[in-house]
Amino acid sequence: MSWENTTSISSLLTLQDITRAAKEPPNPDASTPVLALSAQVRSKGYDLVCLPLTTEKWKKRWTEMCLISTGVDSTTDMVAERRAEAWRAKPGFLLDEVTMTELEEAEGVTALISEWLELDAADDWVRHDAEIALRQELAYASYLNVQTAILPPPRSREYVSSYARTINACLKSAPYIHLSVRLAIYNPTVLEASPMPSPPLPSSLFAGSPTPSTPRLVVPDDRGGETSVVNLDATWEMWDTIRSICDYNTRLSLTLDLTPPLPVKSGFLSKWKAEPIRHLFLPASTFIANSKGYPVLPKGTQSFIRESMTHRPIVILSGANAGLHTRGGELAYSQYLRHLEKTSPAIQAALTSGTVENFAQGYQDYLQAPLQPLMDNLQSVTYQTFEQDPVKYHNYEEAIYQALADWQGEDLIILCVAGAGRGPLVARALSAIERSGRDAFIYVVEKNPNAYITLQARKEAEWGDKVKLLFGDMRFLEVPEKADILISELLGSFGDNELSPECLDGAMRFLKADGISIPSSYTAHLAPLSSSKLYNESRASKDDKGSETPYVVMFQAVNLLSGDGASSSGRCGPQVQECWEFEHPRKDAVVDERTGLPLTNSHNARSAKLEFFIPHAGVLHGLAGYFEAVLYGNIGLSIHPHRKDRISKDMLSWFPLFFPFKEPLYLPSNSELTVSIWRMTNQRQVWYEWHAEAFLNVVGAPPADSDVPLPSPNGGSFFGSPGPARSPSPFVDGNDSAFDRRSFRMDSYSYEASGGSKLVKIGHTSLHNPGGRSSWIGL
Amino acid sequence: MSWENTTSISSLLTLQDITRAAKEPPNPDASTPVLALSAQVRSKGYDLVCLPLTTEKWKKRWTEMCLISTGVDSTTDMVAERRAEAWRAKPGFLLDEVTMTELEEAEGVTALISEWLELDAADDWVRHDAEIALRQELAYASYLNVQTAILPPPRSREYVSSYARTINACLKSAPYIHLSVRLAIYNPTVLEASPMPSPPLPSSLFAGSPTPSTPRLVVPDDRGGETSVVNLDATWEMWDTIRSICDYNTRLSLTLDLTPPLPVKSGFLSKWKAEPIRHLFLPASTFIANSKGYPVLPKGTQSFIRESMTHRPIVILSGANAGLHTRGGELAYSQYLRHLEKTSPAIQAALTSGTVENFAQGYQDYLQAPLQPLMDNLQSVTYQTFEQDPVKYHNYEEAIYQALADWQGEDLIILCVAGAGRGPLVARALSAIERSGRDAFIYVVEKNPNAYITLQARKEAEWGDKVKLLFGDMRFLEVPEKADILISELLGSFGDNELSPECLDGAMRFLKADGISIPSSYTAHLAPLSSSKLYNESRASKDDKGSETPYVVMFQAVNLLSGDGASSSGRCGPQVQECWEFEHPRKDAVVDERTGLPLTNSHNARSAKLEFFIPHAGVLHGLAGYFEAVLYGNIGLSIHPHRKDRISKDMLSWFPLFFPFKEPLYLPSNSELTVSIWRMTNQRQVWYEWHAEAFLNVVGAPPADSDVPLPSPNGGSFFGSPGPARSPSPFVDGNDSAFDRRSFRMDSYSYEASGGSKLVKIGHTSLHNPGGRSSWIGL
């Protein structure tokens, strides 16, 4: 898929546009007003058309049937109710209630479902009848072969679960059509009451629609008074409830309404990156005029749209023909959007050759099983792909060069390339030797019999006597003499995940005691991640073990949930945290004197427990895994998102690792996430297990139930002894008032401590890949 | 299963006991000390024996290999490490490291795994080697055919996920043995430092074991200082993590250590009711002496044990032979436990005939599909079971009697029993008529052709001309004349779940306009519920749709999570809340004039949104559903847990309904749960959908990340205009500093509001039974 023109621009036609077109003289090329408008819109350069499915007539009929209840004139009410019942039994439109009747009119059209339908009304009957109306509209849109319908926005946090239940039912009953939930990126009613910069158009979300339900979540504060929860995450929270109730249906997407102005930089926006944004809704009124009078967007909106380009969104422009801005005319709006597209960093990176983004085209958010080069013999084409990396091999050569330059001995320096593949490190080592002017010889070890043919060919054609080839597995092979410098490229996306530690344990047999390993160490790093796309991909993959294996993924529609800021508990680390390290040669080696190999693999087991701060509410879908390696001295390789550009910019060989979670875990703003990960090993396998727990800082309050233990009044006083009236049975109660006092103290102690705030657990994931269920690395 | 002697008592043998027995003269009947001790214990009346699997020798060897690191003498360290590696490669015992070697010794024995194993040590190596040791011990126990092993207690909240991961691995690798996690009911270190009432025995959990890891969860408070979280739920929280990570494995149970004294009445204890308690560990030191010197238990412990009897636990008594109490000797302890058993209210209820508990024996926590009497014709034996209910029919007769007594007309009163089954209501109606002295006639409607035979037989034998039988479905049948009083028994556990509303809609055709329906109304009620047992049962049932259908269940090992107390938000209702009501006859009927039937079933759709306060942390596994019906006047039927005894005590006909959740939802203390439930209907089916969201009151704090939007310094001042240096491109930015200010205000507003506390969402369940997936009620 090419990155040129990633964005489609759609023009929103209004009912007024259609009414106006109907009054125009007949057009020989277009038999209906909608066809005439569509042709017009396309001739102006728009890619697509978006229009309402229904007319005001439908709204009037539905309202009269389903909302009007006089409560005075019972005969009128009964007539309305009878009409409504007849409609409920057999829902359908009349001709003048819809905007389109022909297949041609609907071709390529995105239909707006009646936005006045209150699927989340507080009133049961309104909700019930709005659902029937929605089903009727979707059935009609499907009849016209409409591919995507934009749903009326949810208006009420209070009844969003009812809205969501309805959408889920519609997704199940209409098996083809895509549904897109229209949603403001935040709820502008949290702003102080101040006039909008320009009057909103009728097509804007915030006008013209009945909103009897309050769109704000209002809860009493802890002093009993009412205060509105000013929550910038509120609309996202509604979306999260909707898509969760719809079980992440892949036919459900977002139409993000960008009408309200956006802050220039705010963490609360980044969460949208992980969501399935299909449309961006942008009224002309959101544009402001620049000094020349041309329509441009506020800076916050600009940068949000630039960042959203990776979603290849359809931008729905509304009111571009209303002449709101003095310069540029109708086309100025779409030209401006094309300008944003061209200046989007993501698009620019993708178009620049040599970048990872360019190299990775077509692989974004695509799950690949990690390579198992120890168990499988790689194909030549795989080697070729990796050999294209200009940065990795450059850094290897520098590392070898510096190691040679630093080498103290005067004798011939023995190098060994362990796991040479088709020989790229051999060539780099020879080049480093030549540059260093040192006298050196290379042993070349490879266990892949097929790659060994290539090595033989290269020795004959290029390397001659400067190298000696040895065929076999470095863990067991006999090497004629010990090496001073051991060079290997066994690293995976998570560092040790392709069994570099286990292989190098074997290779240590032929490294001198004071020898150097390149790489000399590597670390594994993790960050918690949200991504609807990856969640769906991982659970769809193969079988129900899909969520038990880590995958190699070029991340795109993902959001790292962790923040760098410290939590109030002070126990959290940075956004991306180190799990563990492997060093070569090992310091604490205990080996079998006979074989030179470790007696067990226990020393390569690892575990980590990491604490992440989650500044903004989000849903945990998995963990992002990265590695960083020190090759030699200050030369390294890194795919750590914050450090890779400093250490090995534009290196292509590794995409990150993705550790999926089977069930999404909801994380509120300001929560803390504890991630446990284990590198497990037995005599035959290595695997990872992972698990997470969420915590939140809460207001302490004494439990309000009536169970508070009190010193039992019947238990006898601590100072008195039980009277003689007691039964002489051996089972009579003892004087345990001391215990009661103890119990009471115990609980009251707890109340005291809970006067402040404390961190409480709020949820956890399952344990993943227990017992190496998917046994993904064979030793 | 009988309720007599539900509790088994096991005697804990210590290593000292075994050492002492080994010094006794040889016993011809017992070839080993363990066999001799076992025989002795059983002769004292104990049911079972519990003993440590390993000796001090094993502890010594393991400690020397795995813990000793001098850091001074590297040769010594290397020798230890070499021994450890050899052991890790091939783990196994020496003869004197185990207490039992023969199958006979292990018969019926519960084995205590070495309690000094720190599976949750902070040190990676200690954990690693403890896991190998645990696997070795379990393998040996399995070899000896031990059925249940009691695991060392988790000691550290910090590393409990590592403990849990290990147990999970052991459950997978040892496919038969049952594992029981020993756990103090709460952590007594939260008590002020005060001496325990008597020195703990070596076998007690709180002595003799190395506890380098702190057993208290210590977190810094919000002012940066350190404060310990005094959390009485902490041990339960550890248990919850363990069984969750072990995915509710049915071979994993609890050995609840009752060493610390218990409060007399405390909400935090009730959660244990929902957990798989297999053993209660009770040292003699927990007993106190009553005035006669006999050992008795503190009142809190007494009542906890009485309530736990429904789990049929094995009580492990330790130190009963140590002579801690002056009277009664060793047998006094188990005699006292038998006394508690006999005085347990649950056991007493089960043993009293006429109670629900007695009637329901064998059905506790057993999932039954709800009856569908409309779709299926019931068997005679089913009718017979329900006819045994003395309370239900008594109340019906009273209701009919009072309705007749209140009836104003002087003419013959027409009664109609709609859905007569085998006729119990007909008989009761005749009896009521006779008592009332009124002149009445009964139409008897039944659609089950088989039951209709029984009705004919009873008419012939008992009822004669006082009744007329009509065969057919009350929704469509023609009845010769309209009734004054319509009597039906169509209620399910949730009221409307056997389609009473739909059936009575049809029967309304033959009820006079001023007629009476018995029942006149009914309500459905819900409460959130926790139960490991029911969670496992529902997910095991049939297919993966197991969690999509409600079940009829006689609850036992369950805990209602909601409290009656008000939450700090003030929005929560009582422990059990009403969902909706149905009234007969309907007030707002709009019917088809031709058929007399409603045009659609829309009026029988219902929905409810309920807010529950959760005082104590727990795991939500489902919803408990109840009904309450008004038959006539103040006569009703109820299975509402708080009201049933007042309205219809000892009524047997209905167990509650259980709405399962597919995934457990963790609810912290003081959280709030929003439950949404819908009664859905289309033209062919009726079904329920349900969903829940959890909320928690949190300390507001500004997000600590660096993303806080600030007025952009480059955005131009609000008071100045952009200078002339700007590029003349039509895409140049506009002066949107006003937007920046707006954005900034917006976020700072949010910070202000978050200075107090607010309710934030912390999790949710899936939507259940969407679209009536399991279509459990056919119309």
C-alpha cells in the first residue's frame, strides 16, 4: 500500500443542499438531485460523498408516533400509540422519508444515520423506539448497498451501555455494513461557557440535535454536594465502553469529531492513536482565518490531524461551500488538508528511503512469529533481507575495529564469528582488520548446511586464507584454538529471545579467559501498550493460543500507556523500563569440566517486576518489548524508542516484540501498573511468562457497612470475670473479651490508616504462556 | 450427601512426634514410627492424619547448597554451586530427608510441603531453587500416592505473582494431586505489637519459618513518607492473585489458618464463604480456657467455624497433645469441634425437615437450566415436586379467599385458573370458595395434553361440576365467558423469566375489565455475587455459551458483594435491588381489536441500571436474581433474601437465578458497581442481556506527565497580531492563540476539579447473552 494520498476527503451534503439541488433545472447527466450533487462534489476534487440517509419527514413521523404523549387527550395518545405499535410490528419508510432510492445514488456514499435518534435516552420507550428506527435505517442502507454508516453520537455517559448494546445487536443483525460511531474528541461542555469562535453549522454535532440527556457525568462530591466531573477522557471512556460491549468488532470504527479546538500538546490525545479511527469530521467552522484570510486550522488540530494520517482516515468536510472564510473559496479547505498530509512527519518518514518507516511498508501492525534460527535453518532470502541493514553492520565493524585497536597482545589475534550465516560479519571483520592494521585470523562457525555453501563460495572468491570455515553448532563444535574476540549476531527483538545466551554459553568454550565478546551485553525492555488493532490481530491469530506467544510487530496504531512522570506513590519508573541483562563472557560460570558446558540452564533464567505510571486512562492490550545491546565500548544497537536514534539510527533489522494479553485490562488515569515477566527455562525449552496487576490511589474511608466489629456487650468485661450463672458444660465460652478488644483495635487501626490515601489493587490480567504452553523457543 | 458429620478432624503430627515415636520400642502392628503414630491418632478418634513430608536433614542440605554464599571463600562457594547445579540437573531426596517411604504410611495422609520454601523470596535464585525443591517434593508425594499436599504460605504481597506462577506450573506438571495454599485468615502483623495469648507451636504458621521478605505491603503515603497499608484484605488479595493466576484450577484449594483471633462480626470475613476452603488449620494455642479450664475458642473463631461448616472442611488440629489446657485432655479439642458442628445454624437448618436447606440437599451450587414450561410440556414428576411446597399453595389459597371475600358483585363469581398443571390451584380455589361461602365457578385452562389427563381424572373424582376444563394455550384459546378472578402460577425465579407477562397478555382476553389477577404484580431483584464454585461450574457447563445463560441455583458457597451502607458518592442503593415490575391487568394496554392480543411485545421489554456499593474487596462472578410477587392484598411470595422469611417462610419452589459473567471482575473495597440488565424481546423470543461497570473514588491529582498544554510561546500573543515576517503561503498558520488559551483553560479547569476526589471507572465485564445468543426462552 502506498503512502501517497493516504487521506481521502469526503464532502458532507446536507438536506438543504439536496433541497436546493432539487430546485435546479433537470440535468441530463444526473437523473436525481443526489446524483447531480455527487457529480458536482467529485468534479471539485473530493474523493467521496457523505450524506444523511433520512429527511425531516421521517423525523416528524417518528417524533409524533414515539415521543408525543399529551397525557391529556387519551384518545389522541391511543391513536399515536396504535400507529407506533403498527410501526414497531412492521418498521419501514415512506418514499419521502429517505434521501436516496437508487443504487447509483448510494454508490460510494457514506450514510449518516438520523442523528436525532437517542439510543441512550433516559426514557426506556425512547431508547426502545430509537433502536427499532436504527435497525430500520441500517436495513435500508444495506438494501442500497451502502458500505459504511455513521451513527448518531452517544450523548449520555449514564446510558452508554444501552447505546452500546444496541450497536452490538445491529452489528450482529446486519452482517456486512460497517458502523462508525461519531464522537467528539472531547466534550466541550467542560469548557467555561464562552462563545464558540463561529456559530456551528447545522451539520455540526453540537447543534440542532435534541439532547435532553445531560452529556456530563455528574456525581456528588465527597462533601455531598454536586459537582460535575470535568473529565477530558469522558468521550474516550464512552467509546471504550461501546467497543468493549461490541467485543472489538472489526466492523465498528470511529468518526472522530474535531469540531472543538484541540490543545497543542496533551497526553490525553495520544490515546486515540490506538483506536480504529476511520473518519475525521471537520466542519468549516473549525477553521480559522490566517492573516491572508485563508482558512487554516488551529495548531492543536493541525498536529492531531498530521499524527492521525497513519490511520489513512477519510476527512469529512462540512460547510466548505458556506463561504465562512474570505479567501480561497471552497477548495481552500481540501487544499489545506493536502498540505497537512504532505507535512505529516509520519508520511514524510514513510516516503523517505532508508528509514524504518519506509522499509517497513506493508508490515505495520502485522503480527509475525519471531524467528527461531537455532531450531530452523533460515532461508537465503531471509539472510539477504537482514544483510540490507546499513547501520547494524556498520556498528559491528566499528565495534570490531575498536576492539582490535584496544587489543594489548602482540601476537596474531584470533577472531571467531559464531553463527556467520551468509558471512556479512566475516566481511565486516576482515574490513576492520584491514583498517586496524592488526594481524588477525578468523574462524567462521555456521550450523546451517545451506548457508555453509554460500560461505564456502565467498571464501573461495573473496576471503581466501584469512578465514577458516567450521561447520557445526557452536554449542558442541570443536574449534582448533581459542579466540581472543568472539563475534556473534544472535540477538532478537527482545535481546535474548533467539537464545543468544544459550548459544554463547556453548561458544564460551573457545573464547580465551581474557577474551572479548561482541556483543558484550544486552538488555530487554518493556512498556505497556494499547492497540485495538493488535488486540484483534492477536486473538484472531491461529487458535486460542494466539494470545500466548509474543510476536514481532512494526508498531503503528499503538499507544504506550505509561508516562515518564512519577506517580504519587513514587514507586514507578520511566515510560520504558529495563527487565534484565545478559553479559558475555559470564562472570559466575560453573561448567561441567568434561564438556565445558553449564550443568543446567538455571543461570539464564530471569525475572523482572516493573512499576509503570499510567497518566491517562487507557486499555492495556499487551507489552511492547525492545532490546539494547552493547557491542563494544560505546558502540551499540538499540530499538529502545527513546534511545535508538542516538545509538543506531535507521537500523532496520528489528521490529519490537509484542507480548499480547488475552483480555484487555482497563487502566484509569493516574493508575499504576505492575508488570511481572519471567524468562523460564527447563532442559529443553526457553519461554516467557507475563502477568500484570493494576493499582489506584484511593481516598480512604471506613467501610460503611454495618459489620464494624465492636466489643461484644455479651462477651463479659475485660475487668470482670464471668459470673457463676454460666453453664458448667465443657463447651461454655471462655473469657475472650481480650480477643474482642484485640479485634476491635485491629479494625480501628485500619480505619485510622485509611484516613489518608492508599494504593489499592483494581484488577489484573491472566498469566500468559504458563508452562511455555506455546513452547515457542526450542533449545 | 448427608449433613451428619460434615467435618473431618485431622491431627497434625510434627517431626518431634515422629522422632519420639522412633524411640519407642518396636510395635508388632506397625512397622514404622509413622504407621505407629497413624494408628494411635486414629484410635483417638481423629478421621485423618496430616504430617510434614520432609525432615530437617533436607532443609539443611537445601540451605547449604542454595543459600550459603560466603562471598569470601570462592572455592567453598564454587563447591556449593557445583553441588547445587548437580541437584538442579537431577533433583531428588536422600532416604533420611523424607518422613515416609512406604505406600501404607502415606495412605490417607495429607502431606505438608516444607514450609520453609520461599517461593516468593525477593531473591531470584532463592525463588528458582525453591521452585525446583517444590516440584521435587510434589513428585515424591505423588509417588507415594498422597492425594493432597499443603503448600507453604505465601509471605510477600510483593512477589505473590511469582509464588502463583510456580503453583500454576506445579498444577500443570502434576496432573492428579490436589494442592492447598496455607494462608492466615488475616495478617496479624497489622495488630499492635502485643504478645500472642500463648507461645505459638513450632507447627504454627507464624513461627520457625524464615521470613526475610516483609509480609506487609508497604507503600509511601501521598506526602512522600512511608506508611504501611493496614489492609485486612491483604491475605485474601494474595489468595485472589494466586487462584487467578492458576485460572481457578479445581485442584487448588485453601487451607485457612485460624491461628490469629477473629473479630466477632466483620464484613471482611464473609468473602471467604465464596472461596474453596478445604482445610481449617487450628493450633491448640488458639483455644482459650473457659472458666472450667476446658479449651474453647474465642467467639469470633467459633462463629467463623460454624459458618464454614457448609464447606465440609477438614479441621487440622495441631498441638492437641501438648497439654496447653488443664481440663479435658487431648480429646477435648475435637469434642469441642463436634459441638460447634452440631450448633452450626447451616447444619441445623439442613437437618430440620421442612426447610429449604433440607429440601435442597444435593442441589447446593448445582447449576440447573431454568424451566421453559411454555415451550416444553412438564413431566408429572416435576409437577409433583412443586406441589409439595406447603407455603406457596397456602398463600395462594389465602389470596383467593381474600379476593373472594372482598368481591363486591352478588352474582356467581367466575374464576379461571390459567395454566392449571395437575390442578393444585384448582383444589386450593375450591377450598377458598368453600371457606368464603361465595357462589363461584372455575374455568380450568391447561395446554399440556398430558397434564390434561390428570385434570380430567381429578374432575371426575374430586371436582365434578364446579369446574370446566378447557384444553389449549391461554394466549389463543377461546373461553366461554370472561372471568372475575384470573389465577395463574407462571412465575420463575426472576419473576418474569418463564414468560408470565406474555402468557397473561393472552389471558387478559378473558378477564373482565374490573377483574382481578392473582398474582397482581411481581418484581425482579438483583445483587452482585462472588463464588469460585459457580464461576467454575458455569464455565465448565456444556460449551462456551455456558456463561451466556442464567441458571437456577441453590446458593451455598457464595458471597453477596454489595453492602447496605451508602457509598461516599451517595448514589448506591441497598444490598439487593429491584430491577423492574410487571402488573396485571396492564394499565396501558393497546391491543389488536380483532385478536384481543397486543400488536407487539414491546411493552414487556424492560431495563434497569442499578448502583451497588461494594464495602469489601471481592471478585464479581455473577448476579443473583430473585423475585417477589404480590398475589392479592398483602399476601405474597418472595425469595428476596431479606424479605422471604417475612412473606413466605420455608417456601421451597424457587431457588434463585444466577446470571454468570464470563470473566471475573475484581472489585476493590469501597468501590461501586453499576449493573445494567435488559429484558429484551422480539416477535419470537425473550431474553436477558447483562453488563457491569466498576467505579472507585480516587484522589484527584494533576497528571504528572510532561504533556500539560501551555500557551504556545510561538503562537503569537493574544494581544498582538502576527508580524509581517510571516510567509505569504495560504497555508500559513492563523492566529489561534485564543485557542491555545482555551485549551489551557480547559485543562487547568480539569486540574482544579480534580483537587478533590472523584469517581473513576476502573473496569467492566463483557456484555452477556447479546442478541439472545442462547435464546433461552421461546415465545
